[in-house]
Amino acid sequence: MSGSSIRFVLDGEVIEVHDVDPTRTVLQFLREDLRRTGTKEGCAEGDCGACTVVVAEINRDGDDLSLKAINSCIQFLPTIDGKELITVESLAPAASQLHPVQRAMVQNHGSQCGFCTPGFVMSLFALYKTSARPSRQEIDDALAGNLCRCTGYRPIIAAAEAMYEQGDEERRSDWLQQPFGALQKPEARVARLAALTRSEGLDIGHAGRRFFAPLDIDSFATIYSRNPDATILAGGTDVGLWVTKQHRELEKVIYTGRVAELADLSVASTHIEVGAAVTLSDAMPVIVDQYPGLDELFRRFASPPIRNAGTLGGNIANGSPIGDTMPALMVLGASLVLRCGDAMRELPLDEFYHDYQVNDLAPGEFLVSVRIPAADPDAIVRSQKWSKRFDQDISAVCTAYRLKLDGDTVSSFRMACGGLAAVVKRATHCEAALAGKTWNDESIEKACRALQQDFTPISDMRASADIRLRAVQNLLRRFFHETQGNVDSTVYTYGRQR
Ligand SMILES: Cc1cc2nc3c(=O)[nH]c(=O)nc-3n(C[C@H](O)[C@H](O)[C@H](O)COP(=O)(O)OP(=O)(O)OC[C@H]3O[C@@H](n4cnc5c(N)ncnc54)[C@H](O)[C@@H]3O)c2cc1C
Ligand code: FES
Ligand code: FES
């Protein structure tokens, strides 16, 4: 492999970085090396959004840019190789002028102490460039990853609604100023990025550390077989925190984000296949298209910047007991395509986890893709996330169901839960209690009692063991009533519905 320096575009210039610690974050590089301090650090763990920047890369068709807001505090610098980085300093066309988003923030009093403001501006900028006229819900969703202690959010939302009115003709010659629409195509920017395309992967060495970013799956398999002690990095929304919060030293990292085959996302008549490096933002709409009952779960998964970087594969491989995608994928009967050297195998997801943070991967083995069976029109699929906050929160309990009825008899029922055991797992006693039974209150109460055999939850800061068990029983009752049309499918937070 070749290529040991990182190259990316910033304000029209190619920045080339040599001899850098590959786990240095984009935020550290901006603030400490470039002294570009508009981008702030609040939490250094992807929660507050003060560090939000936008990255642009060439889209799949190769003719336009795709723009995504990300959290620079948990992104390692090599991951922006070959991309354009847009920070809050990039937006204003001249020192005395403001970007339309910034002007809308000023005019609507969207900033008080100002610490969160660059992050909000960048999230709004991403929305401005990618959505024509967002609804109130789309604005809320776009800002789900930004926290403000001062404004109460109302003025920021007003700015989001007003930002499209702010451009004037003179500024429309500047691509950054143009809102979503006909003037979107930035040919010069695409050409500049195309010139950075690598023919061989990246291999960075620094002070005894290595960072590999191969371009194809065979190279990835070979490097990982030779370095089974390397940390696989996908979106970094878990791994990044190992460095910024746990101060772990990652001696060898192998990055999935440049491997063409791992970025594949395809829909066949039998299944959806999601490559291990496909981001949650790209995977979720395709899955929800077939399984609309998962929409709420995916909308409440973290925030847009986390979903723009994080992958479905990373969520599964990380294997947190409160990982949100696994209950749904388990009830759908998803399987994992795994590879070790040249050997491939397929494993049902519900056989993947052995114990807390112990899974079925052998040394040198990695996840290639997730296979999700195509939707059965006769099955009802639903997932519920129960957490303290509506947006950007970790589940206390997460459930998923797949139900098929023959008349009012249960012909097939699957249920899986997160937050109730050391791993996400199926509720097999509950499933057995409902198999072949009449789908009614009496059967549901028996199934609720069976849930006590399936799970022995722990108490922690999110919920006590007792509350967790009662919550999952009530969520199952709720699912039953939804299927009866007695209640709307809605979302749950402690004390708040929306
Ligand atoms: C602020 C914040 C909010 C979050 N909210 C949620 C939430 O609401 N719900 C939720 O479930 N999670 C949440 N997470 C956790 C995280 O975003 C997810 O787990 C995400 O899907 C991880 O994907 P990633 O690509 O970032 O993985 P990474 O961090 O890159 O990797 C995660 C793990 O997977 C391994 N890995 C990655 N790819 C492969 C592969 N191909 N083969 C083998 N191993 C691999 C890595 O080595 C590592 O062990 C949140 C995280 C943050 C920081
Ligand atoms: S500093 Fe808080 S999300 Fe990055
Ligand atoms: S303006 Fe002070 S934190 Fe938002």
C-alpha cells in the first residue's frame, strides 16, 4: 500500500498532513494545529454538537457532492482523507458578511453565550444545503444532536424557518450560499475532490502506530489476517470515545470506510444487503421503506451527525446490550456475512452474541454485510425505544416484534429486547407462550408473565431492574393494543409522549 499523508480540501485549498498521530481527532487538528477555533469542544463524545462540521464527498454517481454534518470531536483525522471539510469559518463570504444561516440566527436571536452556535450553524447549514423546505419535524430532527443551555431552542427553530429567505442575488454566485435547488451542482468542488482520488490505500505510521485504509475487501482481509490485534474502525462513534474518553491507545487501526465492497447497499427480491461500512443514514431509509414500523426507532437513533458517521455494522459488531438496531434485526431474521482471510460464512444474528462483549468472531474475522429478509406483507413489524429523552438518548429498554396472525390465532411471533440482559436477545419464553394462541388480552398477560423467565435485568442510572421489567411488559401490552387499533403507534419517553 502507498500513501502516508492525509489530504483533504479546506476553503478551496488542499491540506496535506504528514506524520500525524492517526487517532488525532479532526477537532484537535482544527483547533490546536490550524488554530481554527470557531469549532468548539463541549463534551468530546458526540453528544452536544458544539464540534459539528460538514464533510462533502463525491456522491455514488460521481457527479455531485453529498454533504453530511458530523461530530469532529470523535472523528480521527485520516477518515476525512479525500473529502472536503467545511467549518463555520468557511461559511461567511467575506469578513463583514454572514452566511444566510448565520444572518437568520442573528436576526432571530438564536445565539446568547454563543458556545453552541457554530455547531447549530453547521447543522443548519447541512439542512440548508440538502432540504428544500423542511417541516418542523425535519428541523427538530436535524437539530437533535445540538444542545443549547441558553436559548430554549425556539429562536434557533425560528432561524431555521427563516434561513431560506436570507440569500441575495449577489451571494448566489457562491456555492456555499446557495440553498437546496437548481443551483446545487458544484462542478469545481467535485473536480477538486476527484483529483484527490487514491489508486492505492492509505498506510500511516506514526510513533509506532499504524493506520490502514485499504480500498478493496481482499486487501482488508489480508491486512486484518496479518494484524488480528488491530482495531477495526468504521464510523468511529463507539471507537472514537475509547480514545477521547477512555484514553485508550490504539496501536493499529484498520478502517472500513474506504473499502468499496463494504459500502455496497442492495435490495433484491429476497433480501436487503447492507455492507458493513454503510452509514446508518444511508441504510435506514432503505430498511424503513420495507419496514415502516421501524421508522420511529431509526429517527430516534442518536442524532444526524452520529447516524451520518456510524454504521449498522458497527452497531452490531460493537454488541452493546442497549444497541438499538439488533432487536429489530433479530426479529426480522437477519444474518451476518463474515469473512476471515478467504473463508466466508453466514451466521444468524441471534447466534452472534455469546455474552457481554463476547461474540462469535474469530481472530482476523470481520463483518462483511448484514442480510435482512425482504418484508412479508402479512407480518406486522414494530420496534419501541423507551428512554429518558426523546432525542439523542440511549435506550433504557428497546423492543421489537414480528407478528403473523391467521385470523385471530398467532401463527408466528418473534420478540427481541435490548436493555434487559448482558446482550440483546430473543424473548423465547414469551414467544413460546404466544405460539398458536389466540391474540387477545388473556394470552398477552400470560406472555407478560413469561417475560420474567426471559430476562433478569440489572439496575443502573437509566432504570431499575423492576422498572425495566414492568416497562417491557407494558410495551408488549401496548404493541397488542396497537394491533387492535386501540391506540396509535407512538413513542415513549419517561413522562412524555410525542
Ligand atoms: C452521542 C452518541 C449517541 C449514540 N446513540 C445511540 C443510539 O441511540 N442507539 C445505539 O444503538 N447506539 C448509539 N450510539 C452508539 C454508536 O453510534 C453505534 O453503536 C454505531 O452504530 C457504531 O457504529 P460505528 O460505525 O461508529 O462503529 P465504530 O465505532 O467504528 O466501531 C464499533 C465496534 O464495531 C467494530 N467493527 C466495526 N466495523 C466492523 C466490521 N466490519 N467487522 C468487525 N468489527 C467491526 C469496531 O472494531 C468496534 O468494536 C451512540 C453513540 C454516540 C457517541
Ligand atoms: S464536542 Fe460535544 S459532540 Fe463533539
Ligand atoms: S447560546 Fe449558550 S449554549 Fe447555546
